[in-house]
Amino acid sequence: MSGPKVVRVVTPKEREIIKNRWLTQLGRTIQQFKSYAQKNGVLDQELSQGLEETLAHYQAIPAEDYQRIEREVPNQINFLKAEKAKLVKKVNKEKTNIWNEYRQLKSTEVELKKMLLERNISFESIDQPSVITKKNLAQYSRQIDAMYDKLKEALNHKSSLTAEQQEIQKRLSAGDSLLSVKEWPKELPMASSREQKLEQTLRELFLEDIAQDKIQEFIDRVEQLHQNDQGYDLQLDSIILEAATFQKEQVELRIAEQALSEALDQLKQINEKLTIISKWESLLQQEDIKQIKNATTKANQLYKNTTELIIVEARRTAIKMALTKAGYEVNDSMETAWVENGRLVVKKATNSLYGIEFMNPKNLSKIQARVVADEDRTQERSQSQDLHQEEIWCDEFSEIKEILERENLSIHIEKAMAVGAIPIKEVKLEGSFKKSSSTVKKKKTL
């Protein structure tokens, strides 16, 4: 393939940047996985060791094998995210059971208090669990058991019982489970759609591990309402809306904080001493989502601009060096035009019909190199000459490639067309290039 080519030139510095970028993302993904598992009590030795070994495995890959890193690490990150999603689903199933148990206990407590107060039966106050966990719910359940026993004892000592009390005593004597207490008053209405919406929102707050003290605050405010009060529905709707808004904002804040942390981790890889990093890190202690998102955008752009500048300058210097060693000279005006327009046309002899055109985006991520001909001298060329010049270009390119590889650059041909596959492009060549006085003697010239 000796026709036009699309080439990727990768410098040693770029290889390091590529490895650091992907390993930073992998490290953060693993850390988030471990933190979640540890917080929810499912981080065993096997899981912890497996995650650590995964990170160590990819850290051991040399930067020179950057293509493997680019290929394998993103897949590993996606795999870990999928595994974490499975874990979250499993944990949430268990947490949903814990939440349902808590709400059942809470409902039982409310009904028992109501019945005890109606009958002027004294009872000890119950300590609400500060954090909803299995262990704390066991303690909470024991307190409600004590209240349950208090009611049984009081009813058994009554000499005259109402029909309702006799029914309650019958149920207690039959050994009904604690949680069935809330079903005693058969005429209790089903939960309204408003109450179901509130319950769903509170459960989502619990599953998202969002401020349990705030969850308790919403529960306490609802308990202070009375269904028969005027404006009950409006007050309940207000609490539901506030809880839903709080849940949405907290999830968005968490996602925004993670994005900023990731952006700052990437910046630290290229320059830990940037003063702006500490300023942006301080935002993680605040809850201003607008400022956090704004800082994330700026941090990502700074990382992109900084790494591109490092990579592009290294690429441009390397290519200029290779052209010089191959007998070419790039003057300042040509280099300026190359930077500004992403196009460089070179030739070896001032009177040559042909030259080589390099075209690239400003970041030089890919370079298209092809033979071009002088548009003002079309009559001096023939089809056989055009084909011959493309064959010569194959040798010229091989030489440039060898020069770059000796300087520890990686050269990859991503696309190559056969000789004569497309007509040679015509451009204005006059004054485009002049041969260097230090030209190395070549067997073939353009």
C-alpha cells in the first residue's frame, strides 16, 4: 500500500499520559466499588483481594503497550461497573426488606401508643434508631415488644372489657405476632396515593444512603399531621414535594461531586502543584451543585488543553526532526502555517513536479500523508509518472517511520490506499519547500 496514508504518531510522553489517564479511571472505579461494598457490609476478603489484584495487573503493563491499555482497561472498567450494579441490586433487595421491617415496626409503635393513650396506660418512651440497620432494628423491636407486653398485661387485669378490648385480648392470648398489631382495627383505611408516594420517596432516600436524619425529620413531620385537620392533604403534599426534591438534589449532588473528584484526579496526574486544584477541591465540602459542575467543566477542559499541548508539541517536534533528518527543511513561516491550518506541503527539489502533503487536525491525533502535484504544471506529468512518484513515496515514508521509531515514537498506519487508487491531488507547490544543504544522499528523490 503506497498511496495516501492515515497515520497515528504516539510519543513517549503521550504513552505515559494514556496509561495514567486509564489507570486513574480504573483506580477510582475500584475504589468506589470497595467503598460501596464496605459501607454495606459485603466487602469480604475474596472481593477485596480480587479488586486489588485487578488494579495491580493493569498497573504492571508498561506504557509502551499503550494500545493494550486502551483496549483492555475501558472494558475492565465497564465490567466492574456492571458487577457493582449487580451488587447494588442485591444490596437494595436486602435494604428494602430492612426498610419494610422498620416501617412495619414504626406503624406498630404508632398504633400501640394510640391504644395505650386511649386507655390511660402508662408506658416508657421508645428510642428511635439513629441509623436504620438490622442490629438497631432488633433493639427497636425489643422496645416495641415491651410496649406490646404492657398492653397485654393491662388488658388482662381489666375486670370489665369492651367488645373491642375482648377481641384484642383474644388476639393477644392466641399469640399473634407483633407485626399483626397494626391490623387489629379492621376499619383502618388503606394508605392513600399521597401516603404511598411519600413512602416510595422515603424508601428511595434510604436506598440511596442519603442522610437518615433527614428521613426521620420527614417522618416526624408527617406524624404531627392529623388526617381530620383542615388542610391535611395540602400539608402532606408539601412534605412529599420537599422530600422528592431533596432526594433528587442529593443524587445530583453526589454524581456532580464524583465527576469533580475524577476530573481533579486526572489533573493531579499531569501537575499536582496546580494551585487551582486545592480551590476546586474545597468545593467538595460545600453543597453548591452549580459551582461544582462549573468547576468540573473547567477542570476537564484544563486537563484536555494541557495534555493536548504536551502531546501536540512533542508530535510536531518529532515530525519536524524526522523531515529534517530525511533531507527536508521546514522554515518558520511553513511551521506557523502548519500550526494554524493543519497543513504542511514539502518537496525536496525546488523544481519538482511533486511534493508530500501532511494534513491533520490541530491536535495532530491523526495525520494524512499523500503525494501531491504542482497544479500549474499538469501538462508536464503523465499517469505513469504519478504512479512512480507514489511508489517513491512508499520508500520515503518508510525512512521517516524508521527515524521516528529510533526516537522511541510509535507509528501506526491506520489506513493505506493502493497506488493509483485515487488521482493525485493538485496543489500550488511553488515556494513550498527548498532542499536542505545538509541533505542525506538518497537513492530515490521526489
